Amino acid sequence: MWWARLRSPCLCASPLCVLPRLPPGSAACERLYSSRGKVSPHGCGGRSACPNLAAASSLRRAAGPRVGGSFPDRRCHPGDRGVCGPVSVARVAEKLDMSTYPVENIRNFSIIAHVDHGKSTLADRLLEITGTIAKTAHNKQVLDKLQVERERGITVKAQSASLFYNHEGVNYLLNLIDTPGHVDFSYEVSRSLSACQGVILVVDANEGIQAQTVANFYLAFEAQLAVIPVINKIDLKHADPERVEKQIEKLFDIPIDECVRISAKQGTNVEKVLQKIIEKIPPPQCNTADPLKALVFDSTFDHYRGVIANIALFGGEIQKGHKIVSAHTKKRYEVNEVGILTPNEQPTHKLYAGQVGYVIAGMKEVTEAQIGDTLFLYKQPVEPLPGFKSAKPMVFAGMYPVDQTEYNNLKSALEKLTLNDSSVTIHRDSSLALGAGWRLGFLGLLHMEVFNQRLEQEYNMSVILTAPTVPYKAILSSAKLIKEYGKAEITIINPAQFPDKISVSEYLEPTVLGTIVTPQEYIGKIIVLCQDRRAVQKDMLYIDEQRVMLKYLFPLNEIVLDFYDALKSLSSGYASFDYEDAGYQAADLIKMDILLNGNPVEELATIIHSDKAYATGKLLCERLKDAIPRQLFEIAIQAAIGKRIIARETLKAYRKNVVAKCYGGDITRRMKLLKRQAEGKKLMRKIGNVEVPRDAFIRVLKREPDK
């Protein structure tokens, strides 16, 4: 409730708090809701004539806007008891007037870079220099709000913030979007660029251009955005900005004199970046006089206020009370609140064309705020904006609740989390062993791990995740199956649906075009690794004397699990990797099952290439032997293709020494005791259940770099 937020500084914020009435003074309490035409508690004529309200208002104006958010205007009300101290009045901030920032004084930009090149640190310095946040030693990853981001030290969600900057006597509004750097979150980057007119391309002065730097540059280049190259970490001992400038000129055809050398950590030259933003990035091409046209580029769910949609205005204006319509759902809403992010929510009177902010319009269902949707005014329809190209999942995994009674809670949590992460695809699924669940599509293995971690941290949901697989295709030859599916070519996202070879004319596997940037001394090892993963070399380019860029066509199944780990291990962490979709190719595929005491473990069933079946089956059995805890009975771990067993490991039982009490005597006594023990173990094996630990699935499937 509203009074809970004001509890500490305000003595009378809660209506339950009954205090003796004190004489009215300059710091009289003002209530949250307006009381037009009502008599004030001081006996004055309400809002217009209340002397204490005038004094309180002057205090509030003197205090100025509060950094990091504001409270709504509070007025006198006859129901108030007691008085507020001057502190609570000072904390009340006026709503910002965004009309003072015309379109020509607005700059919308993103920060893009490879992982760990200093995007979030640069964003922190920009927020400090513009006075958006106070300058303290604790400002680290200010825009990384999720717990998983702070734990892993990576950006997972693109976050926006509005900065106010005075350049040569003119006030500018700079809308910054900090983006992730890992290849698994490239969809966040492409979405963010749709709300921008320019980008800051950050490159590490020590590491130089990496694979994701190249990928992000081409995303910005294809979107025809202005690019400002920034060389970061010039304060490092082994920094070589001259070499990096030559790389940028050779690969991206950007003149050396346009590069800005900075140290985001120490704040060196960061002011120059702000000046370049104003000079190089054009203002948005839109007009306030046009009808409202707003693009929803991100959204989150709040339990109390419903859906909070992040919007970029491409025309018109929006304010509280406006009736708006969603182009996707055709539903009508009334705007409850608009504002900007600084980086916390800061309510404003209006938002105008060219500005980036948020809107709360009473959307109660998570499905109502589709990312890429267009909002417009009721009875003023407009042509919907093109929106976003839907994300193409690269990895699929089954997700099931640990307890089926938690199914509805997990369903609700998934809906809310996929609203915030729209690149995840969901299909309902069921399993004989695990019950009802879902088949989820992710952009990569890290994306899957982060999604699972967020589910646990933000919604306290514990789930079973099956082995990740990639989407295969099969061209059917059986007329019966073609009639059943309604088409000749089917997509297989679950190994349980893998059709038998008799009824299929050809299997197809997905491929990707991978880009590897590495120091030249590691080329030999990396080429061997790529050949081991059935990759075909397409290109090789020397960026400079030390670094080489390799392009390979990979089967997606070979890189999705552990290729990145193996590459980092071989190159001492210096090589980087990025990939893009390259269609499908024919392949000899088979389904391999893992059996525990003859019972198939559905979560570990995989589709693999026939050449790798024996090696993979043996490796999986060995890994499972280490991962499964020993039982009081023997466990047979087998890899099977159809009815044929191709590999086996045996997990020995815990065993009591039943013959310890025999000190000699007839051998038949010993044999009788051992036989009775063997019969007990056999019975246990029949009725005993073997449970694979939940964290074992990924651990079991990851291969060692040297194997």
C-alpha cells in the first residue's frame, strides 16, 4: 500500500496511525489523493486557501526532484491525523515536464560490445557524469538489476535510462540502452537497436576486436545506425589502442581519427563520448503533431500494477487518461501512468515523439503486452510498426515441475518470465515418467541456464530440465505418417517423437556459420577441434599480425553443449566465438536411449550422428556412473540404439560383509549366506528406483576438451 512507502519519514502516512492532533504548521501533512472542494483539517478553505499547503509546497520546490524516482503530489485532507515532518515533504517530487526537450534535442543510442569489454562500466560513468545517479564507490553494474546478472557478472537483459546533459548551453535528453554481449542474448541487442539512431561500439584496448564485436557491428550496420567506436581500458598495463584502431579501420572501414580512447573505470575521456553522441548521432525522425505511434520494445510484470511496457514514441504524445489501443490484441486501455527510467521509474506529465519511457495502462494479463506491438490512440488508428523478427530457438529442452501439484504455479511463473524474455518459445508437452510439462526453446545453453536460474531466484520454482537438443527435420516416406502429420517434412524438437528410419527418406540437421577470432599461435589446435566437430572451413582472414578470423560451417548439435568451453580451454581464454543460422543439411541421424536397470531415462534420450554413437554412448555411461549415487543394489547403465546395447557400465552396490562371522567351518555355510544376500539384492533391484540428480543432466552431457 502507498502508506508503507512513506512509513519511516512520515508519522501520519498510515490511516491506522492515530495520533493526537497537533497545531497546523509549515510542514502540515498533505494526502496522496486530491481533495478538491473539501475542507482542510486546519479549518481553511481547502487547497486554494490553505496556508500550510502553500508553505509545504514551497518546501517541496526548494527540495527539488528526488533522484531515482518520485512520489505523487499529496494534498490536505480532513481524514489526516497528525503531521508529517519536513523530511517527507522534501521527498515529494514534482513530475518532470518533458516538453522542454524537442525532437532535435533528443539522442537515442545503445552500447554494444563483446562480453566483458566494459559496457556496463561505461554506462555507470555516463549516469554519474550527467548527474542521473550520485557518484559513489558502490556504482558497479547499476543497470544490471537482476540477481543472476550480479552473480555471473554479465548483462542478460537490455536496460534503458534517460540522461539529461547540457552541451554548449543547450539541454539534451539522451536515452541510453545497455545491451548484453553474449551471443545467446543477441536478440536483446537487435530489439534494442530498433529504438535507437546510433550506437557506441566498445572495444577492449587489450583484447581487441572479438567475434561478438563483429556480429554486433553488422547488426548496427544493417539497421543503418551511426557508429561511434570507443576503445576502452586504456589504463591497463598491456593496452595497445593503436593496434585496435588499425583493426577497426581494416574490418569496419571507420577512420582512426573517429575512435575515442577512454578508461570507463577511471572516467578518463568519458565526457568526450557524450559530446560525440550529440555531434554524430542524428535526432529521431518523428513529429509531435502526428498521431500517437508507440513501439513496445520490452515489458515486465508487476504484481500490483500489472504490465509495465517500455515504449519508444515514433509520433504524437501520450499522457495519463489517454485511451490507447493495442494493434496486436485490439484491446482498449486507459493510461494510468507514463514516465521515464532514470534508471528507476520517474513519472512525467507526458511523453513526446522521439522519447523513450514506460507506460502503465492496466494490462492485467501477461499476454496483452507483446514485444514488438504498436500502441495508438483510440479512434486514431495508424499503420502498425514492423515490430521484430521473431527469435529462432537454437536449443530445446523439456521442463517439468518436480511435483505435479506445482504445475499451475509453474505455468504462471513461466508466463510472467517469458513476458520479460520474449525470445523463449513454449510448447505444451507431457512425459510418461515426468508428467505434464513444457518443451522450451532457447537461443543457447547459457540462455537456458540463466532462464532456469531466474525461475528459481525470482519465482522460487524448482524444475526438472531434460537434456538439451536441437530442432531436427525428417522427410517422411510413409503415406500413413504423412497423412497423420498433414505434411511430408516434420520438425523434431523432442527425441521421443523421432520417427523410425523405415518411414523416413532423409533426416536433416540444423547448421550454423561460426566465426572464431583467435591469436595465431592457437590456429592448429582450433582447426583440429573444428574438424572433430564435423565442421567445414569457409574462410580465413588475418585481422592483423597477431589475430586471425576463421569462418566454419558447423552442425548445430556439435557446438551447442560444450564447444565454447573447449575453445576457451584450448586458447587459454583468448579465442572468441559467435554464430548465425545457416539452414539445414542432410545427415545420418539416430536416436540413442540411456537405460538404468533396463528402464529408459527419457530425460537423457538424445539424437546424434551415427559416426559418434559408440564414443558418445560410452562417454555418457561413464559420466552417469560418476553422477548417480551408489545404492544398496547393483545398477546397470546402458546406452542403446533401438534394441541394440552399444555401451555398458555397472555401478556396484553397497555390500555388507555377511561372512565376517564365519571363522572356518564348512564352505556350504559361507555359500548359503552369500546366496541369501544375492537374492535380497535381486529383489531390491526389482523394486528399487534409481533417481538421477537434477544437476546431473548438463554435467553428464558436457564433453571433456581432450576427448
